Amino acid sequence: MMHPTTSEPPRVVAASGPAAAQVENQSADQPKRRLSLRRNSVSLPALNVMEPPEYDPQLTPERVRHDGYDTCDTFSDGAASDEESCVTTDIESAKVPLRNLRKKSVIVPARSKVTSVNDNDLDEFSESSRANSVTSLNSISSLLKEKLTMAFPKGIKRRRPSGEYELRGVVAFLFLAIVFLCGFAHVFYHQQVLQRAYFEDFRFNKEQRHIRVFSKQSSEIALGYLGVDISEGERPYNCLPEHMRNDGSICKEWMNRARLYLNYQENGPDLRCYKISWSSLSKDYYPTDCYEEGGKYGHWYGGGRTLGMAWPVELGRVEMSPFVTGHVERHRWGSVLRRYFINSRGVAITVDPQTPLYVSINAGKESRLCLQARHDDFAYILSGLPQLNYTLCTASNMKTLHSGLSEKSLWDGLTQSDVEVINSLITEPVWQITPLDKNRLTENAVVNYTEDVIALGFLRQGHVMLNEFWQSEVGDFTLDTSRFPTIKDTINIIHRRGFRIVLTIQPFISTESSNFAEAVKKGYLVTERGGDSSRKIPALTRYNSVRSAGMIDITNNNTIPWLKSKLSKLVADYQINSFYLDLGKAYDIPHYYKFTKKLTNPDHYKGLFISAVVGSVQVFGVSGAIVRPPAPIFVSLPPLPSTWESLQVMIPLILTYGIVGYSFLIPGAVGGDYLVDRPLPYRGNNSLDYSLSGMGHESESSNGLPDRELYIRWLQLATFLPVIRYAHLPSEYDEQVLELAKLLTSLRTQSVNPLLKKYVSEALDSGTPLIRPLWMLDPNDSACHLVKDEFSVGEELIVAPILSPGIYEKEVYLPAGVWKDGIDGSLRKGSRWIHNYKVSLDKVAYFVKMPDNTRF
């Protein structure tokens, strides 16, 4: 019969007496049998065998305490099920090895021994054992909590105390700090340690090829990037002994690329120069060095004329191009150049004349002045690998630097007649008779023009300059008798009136000239390159009005005597006073030219032609140059169209020419050298981009005259320049213009001419220009570095003309000192701007330097 089970646990009765003894005897005599007891995962202990509350057994690795309780609940490896009891006898515990348990339960020993047990009572004993192995009721909650804890072991184990995260953050911060310090040390090593001070105040980083130049006060004044086309990964090596120079130069070589030489020269107590030389080792490598512009590295000036004529040069843009003369409308550089650049921080660069020089300004994204050496098929056709050689000099300021680098003793070799020519050009106007149609240049036109000048009554006679149309064909070197039938008598009359005659000559011979056949036969002309050398075919070109012409080969020793004889005959026959050399630009030379002697570049021709002519006849001026011609030769500004943009480039152009070494200048004609048929609308002073169509033609609406306001403002500017040149007389306008011309002539005679004569002597002695930028008065005043619409005559007169139409006030800056206002006679304090300074159409702003203690 089945009895229902109850949840009440069975009572356990302790065995005693004989039964217990019998059990002990059986245990001693028989092998112990392992009882296959079914273990309970949760069991309740007998109430009479519970440990007293004060009993606190010591925990061991096998005894884990949970909430103040010991548990016998175990989790086995599979040797026993979860239902097996955790109760064993002391004997079993001694014989059975410990299992690999996650947790070891604590067995509570019974206080009374089992007295007896028999086989029949085995089942009852098993039930009693299960009853005796249970824990207290209070441990149930602990076991449940433990099971819940074990159900999520990974999540609990992954949790970390907040202190551990803080430690990790500190370790990460220290790691990043170490990485930063290592990177900083690497950069510092390459920029400072590798930046070796080879010379005084000159540091060179051979890995990055950066040079840094420092002033005497240890401030950085120049940053250069040498060999910009060499990658940073290419390692430099010391040069071999056979490649070293004996001048103490430092030599570094980049394999199969280039070789660099650095040298130091001290040219005085305040002038330090560094010679930098690149030699290309591959035909595909062009040495290129660049220098920073603007900001803490200052402003660059010099070079020559560019399109728009930016002042300073970093305000403009020039693509990498040959540094030879050309037409700025089609090429990058103008007709007057010099390989010289100076910086407002007291740094200057002078490039060797033998270098096949290319120059760029702000050609890329960076604001840099770049120099490059490169051979090509026109400008630099010499064979061999290119070399870039230049000198970088520094001084305390750019005024001192410019003075130290300027040519001295220009008076050496001058005669009294030469000095008289200089003074005559300064004090007397140049009357330019240059019609575009040669049929309009006649003997009567010259006579009538001189009579109109005399009729003015307030202008001195001066120099009458005729363009190339005085001859029948360019290259005839004799006056056209059809248009000048009695020119000898006419010239005598002109001379008696106080005028001087100046004829324009060019190094070209038209194919229609009577001298062309002779020049070809005798080999006086430049020949074609690459053809049959025995045939000597002349290389033809065109220039201005000449559509087809040969060019005189000035390198041929037989050509110079022939040319001199032609010019000397002109002087003897017609009493010509002097000549104006219109030498053209480099791009006017035949493209595939071949001279008897090799030239370093096409512009080398100009210097040779001037040298060949000077000495036999008097030279009045030249149209272009790359080196300073000997005094008293003046250098002319390029012909400018009659536009407001042309007027605005006049001051930067004159200042640039003076900075690069041309002290004696002839500005263009008042109002412009030629008219534009369809001038573009005025767009301000940022461009000189006018259309080539219609240039050189007279506008019908203006009756062949420049704009009236433009003419007045141009005349006001020209009053203060070294030479004043007229193409159109003031009398061709109204009485107001004529009266204004009288006042300006009086101002020039009384105030300007004496100053110009005074500073001519200084220019001949030290090479300082007559017309100077404001920074020459105060080189440390940063405001003076950017003023492009003012200039000074010497150091005593500042001129601030109006250069835009319809403007009657302007901003004027005065350098340090006390200045007397030329309009109202008031005293003005320097080192400051005068805002909204009023200037009417009949006035020009100028200021005279006064002693510093001058007061009314």
C-alpha cells in the first residue's frame, strides 16, 4: 500500500547501544562500501544537531562563507549529480579524494555516534543520513542568492571598481604624454639640432634644406627653402675631396641630383653676405630656392617691372618664367630689370649674371619669391647643366643694406660735358615728337613744334627727340631728304633757339633699307641657328613699325666700326647733339638667333650695344637695361598708354627702378605716350590689364588729346620727377590748364630743381636714387613699407599726388619729423596718417622737411 508523501522532513533518531557497536565491528571487519547515496542540492539539518549560534568555523579554500553562513551546496564536475547529498562520514572524508569543486561545502559533524545498523535498516539509515546532512532553513536564502549570482558570472566579473578606471585613465594620459614628448623631441631635433649654425647668424638644416637667417638681435629675419624639388627622404652626403672648393665653402651633395656650396663673406661691420651655389648633377633637375614673403619675414622689393607693378612684389603674381626683358602684356617682365631683390627686414638677394635665371612670385599657394636655374631653347641656350649662384646679404636695416650694396663712384670717368648733360636733362624738358605715322614727321612739323614751345613763354627749350621715322627706312642711318629737304639749315635754326636735337636709333635694319644688302653680304647681321654655317642666313624679326628686319650682330668685331662710322657721319653732317637707343626687348631678338660670340642670355646684347656706341657719340638715354649704363645715360620708363591705370603704376615703377640701381630716369610723356581707341572702364589701381586692340591710335572723341583731368594729374606728378617729358603741350587745352602748367613750372624751377641737383651729386657718389620710397627716410617704420602712392625727392620733400579720377581727398602718411604743408603752409607732425586730406584739381599735395625743433 502506497503512503502519501509529506513535505515534513523525517525525524532522525540517533542509534546507540549494541547496534552502534555492531556497526563499528562491521566497519572494521568488512571493506567499507561506498554508499550510493542520492545527494540533495538543498537539505535541512536535524534540529538536534545544529551548531550553536556562537560557533563560527574557520573558512578554508574549500569552505566559502556567504552572508555569515556556511553552505554544503556543491557544484561538481559531473562525478556526482546535483541531487547527491553532501553528507559523508569522517572515514569517507579521509579516504575519498577531494573532487574538483567550484565550491566546497562545510560538513557539520554529528555529536552522537551511530550505535548500530543492519542490512535491513540500510534504507532507513540512508534516509536518516539525508536528514542529518541538511543545513538550516536560514541558508536557503543564501543559496538562492548564490545561484542568482552564479547565473550571471561574466557580467559580474567584468565590472571593475571606479578606482581601477581612474588608474587606467592615468596610464593612458602618461602614454599620450610620452608619445607627444617623443614627437616634439623628433621635430626639435630636426629643426634645431640638425639646423646647424654653419656661419654667424645663419642656420642650415641639411635634412629639410631650410636656412634661417638671424639678425644681430637674434630675431629670425629670413626663411629659405633650398632645393625645393628634392624630397625630404633623399639624404645629403659630404662632398668628395675632388669636389670641394678651396674658399672654405661647406659642400653637400644629393646623389644624382645636385651639389650645394655655402660660403660666408663679411663685407664690413654691419654687412654680412652668404654665397649660395647649386650645381645640377642631372639634366632633369633645375635647382630652385624659395624665400618666404610677408608677415614676420618682411616685404620684398626689386627685380623690375611686372604686369600691374605691385609694390611690394608679394602683392603681385608672376609665374615661373625666364628673367629676361619682354612686353608685360605678353610676357612676365618689362624692359628694365636687375637681378636684385631687397627685403624690409634687412635681407637682399643678388643673383650672379651667369645664372640661367627663372623667377616666380606667389606662383603656388604659398607666398614665396622663388629662384630657379634652367636652360631652354631661347633665353638660356648654353650647353651643360644649370647652376644657380646668388648672394644673400643682411644688415641692421634695409636702408643701410641698400647703401652697402649700391654701386659707388658713378662719377668715375665723367667729363664736364657729361655733367652738363645730366643738369640739362634735369632742368630742361624733353619735347617728344613721335607720331605713329612717319609721314607726319616732317621738317615743318619739327619747326612748328619748337615755335609753339617758344610761344608758351614759361618753359625752357630743352631737348627735341625724334623717333625712328627721321630716316626713310629703319637702318638707313641718314635723314630722309624727301621729308627733310633742308634739315641742315633747320637744325641750325633750332640750335639758335636753344634746343638740342636727339635722334632715336635701333639695332635693327629693315629689309627695305639701303644698308640691308651690305650688312648681309659682310656678315653684320645675326644669323639663323642650326642651319648651314657656311651660308649664314640672316635671322629676321620685326619690331614696332618694322615688319621685317635683320638685327645687327654687335659681337662681330667688324660690325662695331661700321656702326660707329654711320653715327659719326650723322653727327658731322647734321650737328646731332645725342642719340636715344631704343634697344627693344629680349623677345624682339629672332627666336633661333646665333651671334658670332655666345651670349649668356638675349639681354646681354643691350650692354654690348651700349658699350659699342658710347665713346664715339653722345648717348642721351636707353629704352631698356639689365645693368646700370654709365652716367650720364638716363634709363627711360616704358611707353604707357593714356589711362588712369598707367598713371597709378608710375610711382611703383620709378621706385622699383631706383631700388635696383637706376638712379637717373626719364619718365614717359605727360598724359601718356599713346592713346587707346577704346579704353576699358576705370577699375582701380589693382590692374593694368588693358586690351591690345586699338592701342597706339588716337581717339576721335578726344581730338587726339589725353583726358583733361588725367593730363592735369599726370603733369602734377611729373613736376617732381627727375625729367619732365612732353608729347602734348599744355597750350593744346584751355586757359585753366595752361595757367596750372605755369604754376607747376615755377614750383619745379624754384623748389624741385635745386633739390634734384643737390642729390645728383649724392647719386653719383653713393648710387642712391633721386626718387626714393618712404622707407628710405625711416626704414624701421612699418607703415612706410607699404605706401605706394607717395615718394620723396631725396630726404627733404614728400609728394602725394592724386592718381584716380574724380578724387579730391586722400590719405597721406608722413614719416618721422616735422613737415611743412606745401598747400597751406601749416606744420605737420610725422609718424602718422593725415586722413581725408583735401586736394583740389589745381593742387598737388607735397610736404617739405623742416628741422625737428621748428615751431611757429
